[in-house]
Amino acid sequence: MSSHAATRRTLLLIGAFAMIYIGWGTTYLANHFLLRELPPFVIATLRFLFAGVLALGWVLASGKTQVQRSDLGGALIGGVLLIAVGQGALIYANQFLPTGMLAMLYTTLPLWSVALEWLLDRRPPLWVLCGLALASGGIVMLMGNGLGDAAGFDQWFAGGLVVMATLLWAIGAWLLRLRPPFRSSWMGLSLQMLTGTLILAVFGLWRGDWHGVELTNVSLNAWLWMAYLVIPVSLGVYPAYFWLLREVKPSLVSTFAFVNPVVALLLGLLILGERLDATSLLACLATLAGVVLIIFGRR
């Protein structure tokens, strides 16, 4: 690889990581405002429907509608595990958990990503297990202190759902990396989003989220937040994420999960007036320290 090509690749990697770090870190805040006017699965369905249709429109306009047989499996994996489950759990849990805590729970994603690599590669050393124990302890402390004695089933269920969703997300990312790349990256993106949309819409109908919804009554402010989630986040961050999965190990890509909480916590502090007490802050630091130890300390 020439020096020019290496420099270009480095800049692309930096840009892609910056997009997923900042873009997904602001998703929690956008969902917070949208949930004031729309049910969770209506938001998720509209977001990925608009994004999927726009991506498909771009493909049709550019004449790159090629689809190979392996694309269908990739669309199913990404649409179900990363979009329907990963984002569906996020928007659902956002109803019951503070944005900062919700973002912290997503730091379990790097733990699962590294664990999957261990299963396929080598046995973890003792000090890496210590990192796992530290991060896991921080998450348990955060949940217990953040929810408190007054927390009910909905709060604890939402927290457990997020942790399970991160496991399925990690499995989906690993499976996508093993599969052949999409013949057309934007066609693949569209197929994944529309697959996820279908599942989210059906689940929303089953929950009754669409009952009584009048989209004409949604405020301009909410539509602007939706546009933000559709264009820069869905159509900008997801292509960057899927590209990174091909370029570096999934465990490194999953580091967005411990940068996003910093963004979410700052936005929650500055805009929503959320606060962290000393115990919650200690739990956050313990979780981040454990994840950093696992991801970077083993290299």
C-alpha cells in the first residue's frame, strides 16, 4: 500500500469512527424528545422506513440495483439483530431509563464482542477476566443505584432488555463480518433497514403503538428530530459502521459503545438537566475502565 493510500485509509478510519462516536451518542437525546409525542415503535418504524426508502431511491437513481443471493442473508441478519432488536430495544428502554444510564448499559456491547472473538481465537488471560469483572460490577452498581428501591418491573426489564440486545447486536456484527460483502453497499443498507422496518412495524401493531396516532398532529420540532435521525444518523452513521466492520475487528468498532455514554451524559447534563451522584459516577468510571482494559489492554 502506497503512503498516499495509507494516509487516505487512516483519514477514512478516523472520520468513520468520529461519525459513529458522535452520531449514535446523540441518538438518545433525539429519542427522548420524540417520545414526548410518539410511541417508541412508531418512531423506530418511521425512522428506518424513511431511511430505507431514501437509500433505495439513491440506488435506483444511480443504477446500482445489483443483488446477489448472499445479500438476502446479510439483510436478514442486519435487519433483525442490529436494527429491529438493537434499535428497537434502545427506543423502548428510553421510555423508562435516563439517557445517561441507557448509554452506559450499551457499554456491554464491547464485552460481548470481545467474548465472541475469544470463543473463536484464544483463551483470555487472567487480567482480561479482571476487566470483565470490573465492567460487569460497574453495570450492576449503575443499575442498582440509578434505579433505586422505587424502581419497578418496567425499569428493570428495560435494563435487562438492553443488555440482551447488545449480545444479539454483537452476534449480528460478527456474522456480517464473516459473510460476503453486499454487491451494492447502499442496496444492502436499504435491504437491512426495510427488513428492520417490517419487524418493528409488526411489533408496534402488536403492542398497539399505532392506535390513535395522528401524524398530522406531530410538531415541527419532532419532525426535525426525526429528520436528524434519518439523514445524518441512519444514512451517515450506518454506512460508516458497516464499512468499519470490514476494515477492523468488531471489538474495535464496538468501542463506540463506551464513547457514546460520554456524549449522552454531557447532553443529558446540559440539555435535560440530568444529574449523576457520586455512586453513579463511580459505577460509570468502573464500567468504562473495565471495557478499556479489555479492548486496549490485550493488544
